[in-house]
Amino acid sequence: MGEPRTLADRPDDVRRTAESLAKGMDRAVLAFPLTPFDADGDLDLGALRAYLDHQLAAEPGAVFAACGTGEFFSLAPADYEAVVRTTVEHVAGRAPVVAGAGYGSRLAAEYARTAERAGADAVLLLPPYLVRGPQDGLVAHTRAVAAATRLPVIAYQRDQVAFTPESLRALAAVPNVIGLKDGHGDLDRMQRLVRAVPEDFLFFNGVPTAELQARAYSATGIPAYSSAVHAFAPEIATAFFRAHASGDTAAVDRLLDGFYIPWVRLRDQGTGYAVALVKAAARMRADVIGADVGPVRAPLAEPAPDHLAEAERLLAAGLDLAAR
């Protein structure tokens, strides 16, 4: 299987991208943009460009296009390529662009090749659709997708995918597998995973509303995290990141108590709200963002009216706290 690789042991282009991502993770939150649709549910690339401008103004550490928050699961192949290509062209080197890829090995490999063709810097390999595979199957799946592209690949564990330290060591030996996004929040497992691979292997906290566990992850040596809140209120996400990074516990506590904890409580009241509520909140800020991101695509559905009213109230409270 080979020994896990440090960045120095990786191909030059993979090493450069990994180093760029590591620098981005150190300095800012990771952005997972929404995918705008028009009133008919069709892809709206003009809105995507305007929306990306608002995201980039907050200077995120990296931009993860067409991933979970971007409704990868609802994008046709042509939509996917258009989203990734437009994002790469519009970001224009201001941050690394990582594209989602998923489903079974053959289809995920096709998405990875499309991402490479569209100019992405790396691939986030989303969990396989539906099935629960054994560890050797998960390793083989990740290797197959990595073999299909020259791009660096970040594995993503959540739901039915959870790597053992032995499996992650095997993946860290693959020349272009450079990191892991964790969506489980199992800190005992994460401690063991971090210690199983070289110290420059990339990790980041990707649990829903990752800010709630940012302190705990930092204690395991994983300070980097993605933020769904950045998708509709980068002001709040950036304020939290800076407070957390600087050790301003009073500001962190204010944002947790006044926004993040009530937001999670609201998010948990509806199915699919991890995306649908985020997109609704972005629509509330269309004038500020400079674009209407439109509706979600089925099978997601719009939040209930009373939940939208509460989201609007919490958004105002969060923005007020972020401005202090």
C-alpha cells in the first residue's frame, strides 16, 4: 500500500495546491457557495457571478463550488460543468476553487475529470450515494477517483462514510489525496485520524454549522472549518472566525448565544433546512448580495413561513452582533 506521503513527497502541482489550501485554511473560513436558480429552477449564471463577488469580498480561504450547499445532488452534468467553470473564471485566482464530485466510483471519476477540465484546483469527494461500503471498498472508491484526475482530492466522511486510521493512512499514500473533511463530529475518531497521517495532511471541520464545534476541533489540532453561514452572511462567519482565531472568547460566546445556537435550533426544525434555510436567508439579502439566488430544487422544499420569519429575525440579530 505504501507509506503516507508528506507534501514534500507529492507531485509539484499537487504540493502547490495543498500549500495554497493550507494557507487559506489558516487565515479565513472556507466558503461553500450556493448555486443560484431562476424562478423556473434553471441555472442562473449571471446571479452566480454577482453572488460570488459578495462571497469573495469577505476573502474566504477557499471556495468549494457545486458541493452540498451548492446542491451538487440536484445539478445535471451540464449544470455542474457550467457552475465549476464559471466559478473558476470569476474567482480568477483570488482563492483556490475546489469542486464537489460524488456518487459511485465511475460517475464520481467523470465529475472529477469534468472539474479538472473546467479549471478547478482540487476536488472534494462527497460520500457515495446510498450504499454503505466496507473500509476496503471506501479506500478503493477514493483511489479510483483520485486515479481519474491529476487534481488533488480531499475525501469527505459523513453519514455512511467513516474512515479508520488504517484506511486514512492508506489514502495518504495516494499521491494526490491530500486531506479529509469531517462531517461526523466524532472527536475521539478525529484525534486518532490526525495522529495516523503526516502532520501536513489537511483536515477541516465540516459538520453542519461547524462554528458550534470550532473550539473542540481546535483542541484536536484542527482549527480550519467550513461555514454554511458564510453562504448568506459572510459578515457573521468572518466575525466569528476572527474572534475564535484571536481568542476573543467574549465575542465568540455572544455570537454563539445570540445567533449560532438559535440558528441551529431553527435549522433542526425542518427536513433539508441545512440548504433550504441557508438559501432562503440569502434571498432575504438579495439587495446586499447583489443577486437573487432563487429557490432550491426538488426534493428540497422551501421553509415554512413561520420559520422564515424566525430566520429573518436571527439574521438581523447576527449581523448586529457581527458589527460590534
